[in-house]
Amino acid sequence: MSKKNLNRRRFLKTALAGSAAVAVGGQMSRALAVPSAPRVSGELGAPATGEPAVPLSLLGKTGERIPRLVLGTAMDFDMRLVKQAYEAGVTYFDTADCYGGGNSEITIGRFLERTGLRKKVWLTTKSDSHDAPGMLKRLQTSFGRLKTDHVDLLMLHNLSDLPSLNKVMKATADRLKKEGKIRFFGFSTHSPNVSEALAHAAKLGWIDVIMFKYNFRSYGDLELNKAIDAAKKANIGLIAMKTQGSAFSFQSKVDAFKAKGFTQHQAALKATWEDDRIDAAVSEMKNVQQLEQNVKAARDLTRLGSLQLRQLLQYAEATSDSYCQGCNHICSAALDRPAAIADTLRMLMYHDEYGELSRARRLYKELPEALRTFDGLDLDAASKACPHSLDVAGLVGRAKKVLG
Ligand code: SF4
């Protein structure tokens, strides 16, 4: 490790310790690689000429180099955005069978069919079904929508039931690889047991890639950091998602970012890339402006300075009581019956922080009614149980008002 990188690692340890957090345990020598196709000439949509596209990163044991910025497609988007992303060098498309009720896969499929670019993009889809027969059935549906006969990576979507990663699943993944239907296999997770899932996968030895919830607020999570270390040691490719951490008030609250010329969106992404254990970050980009911002951040290899890192950590600490960490098992345990508090607060974040009104309402309505009917529940008890001091009663009340 170079002296410069060593110093940086020391700084992170100091900065994080100073904010009552635990050090990021990852390597600080970022392994950015030489970009391959496509190359672009600067502005989005410009004809491919010679400038580097989005920098590439080695994705764990897959041995493949992928753009460190991945196009997330869980929200509404159209084919123009996919085209612009591709032309800008964001050649990794991440979708799932459930995104947009199947529309995400359909839109990407149309793009691939019309452009003939299937071989030039990395395509990941995910299965909402976590048992082997169900996953196989859904994969066939995905192939039909995506207009392809194979995907580069198949994931189990939002895995929390770790027993699903059993011998039958391994045999099924191996068979799909032999048949050429998938190249790699893994899972995504933003459930309460993210750390457990990473640590478990590290021991299994047959998981190629994990996409998991990770942002600047995760820096101080000791258990998660240990699990990331274990997954990295097992050479599992690691992709961060949910990178924004409800960071939409950065620009007004963290002046140091302005000085560096970052927007709040870029700062949150950069904070994720600051951890060199993370191979890439997936970002949902709903319009060309967001795409431009993200691509600019990905191409600019300037690292956050010590001032920015400190302010970021202070910001995380100061706003921890307004950001739901997704540990639903803790607050719902204080109630008489199960309730989807974390999911409800996530939809509220989409509504209030990200301005995604219709998506937030649609996702909220997709939650099982029994889990989003909070009538008669003692939500003050849930507030008291929350280790992050969230006002569960107040926030759920607001969610019901704006989303219901
Ligand atoms: S309200 Fe608190 S305990 Fe419940 S999921 Fe959110 S952060 Fe966790």
C-alpha cells in the first residue's frame, strides 16, 4: 500500500473514531481499471471517440470489469434514458422481475432488441422467488421480457431468508451456468440482516456477487464492516445500493461539499466509492440531469477531502434520528402484531426526500394491507424501542396521510 493510501486509511480511522464510529476496514488503494467499450467524447450522447467512459472496477471472483456506476431501474424510466446511459459508459443495467410490475425488464428488452447491443451490456436481473422452481419460472419470464436467452448475473431479490441459499439452490445455479443461461449468481439485500447475509455468503463459497444497502451512514456499523471484510476476503463482488442515505439536504447543510463543487447526490455516491471494498454503486437515475451528475461523479476520481469526510460523518450523526435504518424487527417487536414500519418509512423517504410521489404511493399500496394498517397499535412503544430515536408514531401518521 502506498504511503499516501496508508495515510488516508489512517485518516479514515481517526475521523470515524472521532465521530463515535468504527473505521472502514477496506483497502484504500482503489482498483480502477482501464475502461473498455464504449468510449465517449465528453458530453452525454456524444459519438464514441476516445475519452475514457465510466471507470471500470474488478467485480470480485467474476474476474470481469464493470463500470463503477450501475444503472438502477427500479423506478419509472424510458428507453431514451437507457440509451443515454449506455452512450455515457454506464453499460451495466440492473433490473428485477418485480421492478415496475415487469415494465423495467420490458423497457430494457426493447432497447436491447432495437439496438442489438445485448453483447455490449452487463445485464443483471433478480428473482422475487427464492425457491429453485419458482426462480427458474421467473427467469424464463425475464428472458422473454428482456429479449435475451441469458443474463450476466442472476440474483435472488432482497434476500433475508438465508436458508434459501441451500444445496438445491447451488445445484440450480451451477446448472444454469452450465446451460449458459447465467454467468454468475448472487443476491441483493436491504433487509435487517444484511450483515448476517454477507457473513453467511462469505462462508458458502459459491456466491459470486452481492448487492447490498450501503452508504455513508454505514461507516460506523461494526458488524457490517466485519461482514464486508469477510465477503471481500472471499472475493465476492460487492455492489452498493441505497447509496443516498436520505442525503438530499446535503447541499444546504454541508458547505464543504459546495467548496469541492459536489452536489449532494454526487457527495453521497463519492462517499460510497470512498470505501475501496465496494466495487460499484447502483443508482436509480430518473432523468438525464441525474444521469449527468452521476456520470460526472464517477468520472471524476477526486476523493473526498478530510473536511468533507468529517462533515459527512457529523451530518450522519446529527440526522440519525430522522433516517430509518430498516431494522424492522426491533421496533415491530414492541407491537402486538407484525407491522411494516421500516417499509412504510422508506416509502415516506421516497415521497418527502426524493420527491417520488407516485412511486412512493404505489409501493406503499403494494405492501400487504395487514402490515400497513397500524390502527390500534401502540406506536409510542415502537418509538421507545427504536435505537435511533425515530418518532415512529409521528412518521407513520404522516406516511398514512400522504401515501394512503
Ligand atoms: S423505526 Fe427505528 S427500529 Fe424501526 S426500522 Fe426504523 S430505525 Fe429500525
